[in-house]
Amino acid sequence: MSKGVWYLEPPSIPKSPYFSSGVVIPPGSRVIETGGQNGLAPEGLSPDGRAASDEPAPPDAPAVTNAQTADALAGQTRRALENVRAILAEAGAKPEDIFQVRIFLVEGQDPGAGFAAWQEFLAAHVRTSVDGQEDAAVHQLNPPRPPLVTVAIVAALALPEALVEIEARAAVPADGMNDSARALWIEYLRANPELIAEGVCDDVQAWSFGAGKDMADELLALVLAGTKRATASSLEALLAEREQVPRRGRHSVILDGDGRARCIIRTGEVTVGALGEVTAAFAQREGEGDGSREYWLEGHRRFFGAEHRRLGLSFSDVIPVIYEEFEMVWPPEAVGATGAV
């Protein structure tokens, strides 16, 4: 299910529609793990698997034991999965980000009842439809798969009344890599498989230039035209917002103002210097306005000044600025049109 991992299904082993065989977790993905969750709600667990706050059983209902009814296992499984969902939500993850579950089942239970509850959980919380061309591309290149599943039959669990305990692991793509960015990145890697062997496939982030839709689209157009081959960032602002500092060789998927991936750039030379020390050559490589140093300084004083005020940082011409040069490497039609390498 998770889009934060790559699924492995070697053709030499059986393939199941209910679980996957293996995954690769890219370093760029954020992994969330839960401890073992059983059917406990804050109010406790009733013998038939319902939370104590649920509708009580009728007074004349026959007594049941955990081993005698599938309803107990189904009820506890639902509650355990709801506990998993709540933990993931605390970390900003969703059930569809789950890539592995471990299930501990007390012997004597019918696994089918728990499986039915799991299927209900997936139907309620996991999106299976494909929205738009970007989604379709991602599904084609890295098709969604069920998570890794391990089921162990145990004699008992620490909570005597518990029939099932579930652990889950989820992965959330980091660095702004939305579906559109992943689709373009996968396309680029497939055309350049040597990058995978070099370990480059995980060193990527997605972002847009400037602030706001109009500026993002305006600066992107300069990149696509081959005019803009550099960018600048306030080092203090990056650190304040805990963003990654540019480094040579890193790839970036550039998004337009609507969040759609339009091209991929690779960072070249990176230097740090005072804002007021920008060179005329760098201003020309940025390609904005008339390309002059004066135009660059006027625009960046305004942009960085507003950014520093928003973050509560002091501002002057001596703030450290990251001067980053880059080349566009994808898509090939845009690279060819600009003469970029």
C-alpha cells in the first residue's frame, strides 16, 4: 500500500494478492512503527471482544468465551487496527502508508474472522482508485501492493483476555515527493539505471521556486527555457525551517505552482557568501529580470527581507546566502531544447 517503499516481487516465488514478498525503504522515507496493539480501548476490553463503552450484551445472552466465537476475534481485531490508525495519525501517517504488519493470534481462533476485519479496515481507510494522469503513472511504475504480513500462532498473550495483537510499520515519503514528483523521478531513473547502482535514487527532493504560485511558475519557465541555471537561498531561513541545505550532486524535482512535477535539476557548485557579495556572473546565471547584479540585489533583498521578518530573523546585506548552480537533466525534450547536458 505505502508509496514510501518499493515492493519486491521476484518472478521465481509465488505472488499473493493478500501480502507482498519484500520491500525496499528509501532513506528519504520517514518510517513509523507501532508497538503491539490488542483490542483494548481506553475503557478496557469486554469478554466478547467489544470495548467496555460499546453497547452491552443483553442480560439473557448466553455466556461466551474468547475461543468459542469469531465475533470476539473480529471485534478485537477492529479495535487493535483502530489503535494502530490512531498511533499513525499522531505521526502524520495514514493506514494506506502501512507496509508491514505482524499479527500474533492466540491458538484455537479462526483466522478468517480476523482477516475479514482487516479487509473491512482496508476498505474503510485505504484509497484504491486512481486519480489523474500522475496517479496512473505512479501506479504503473510502482504498482500498489498489500503490505508484508507475518502471522504467528501463540499459546497466549500478556493480556489474558486478548486474542490478537498487531504491530504495524508505515512509511511516508519525505522531501515533498508527491505522486507527480515520484512519477517523473521514476521515469528518470528508468532511463538512467546506472544512477540506482550509484545510490543516487534516494537522494532527491521536490520543491518549487520562490513563494506562491505565480512566482513558482515564472521562475520555472526560466528554467525550462534554459535561462535560469542558478538559485539562491538564505542559510538562516533554511536552518530555521529545518530544510535541507543544497549540496553538489543532489537531484531536485521542480514543481509548478499547482504542485505538478515539470523537470529535474542536478545541483552543481554550491558556495556560501554574504548577500551583498553576490557576483555579476552569478546574477546572470540566475537569469531573472535583466540579469544584472543590481536587479538581483533589489529582488533578493525584498524576498529575503520578507522571509526573515516572517521567521523573526534579523536581516542585512551580510546574511549568509547559499549560491547554488544547477543543470536541468530531465525531461529529455526540455533538456534538448535548451542545449543543457
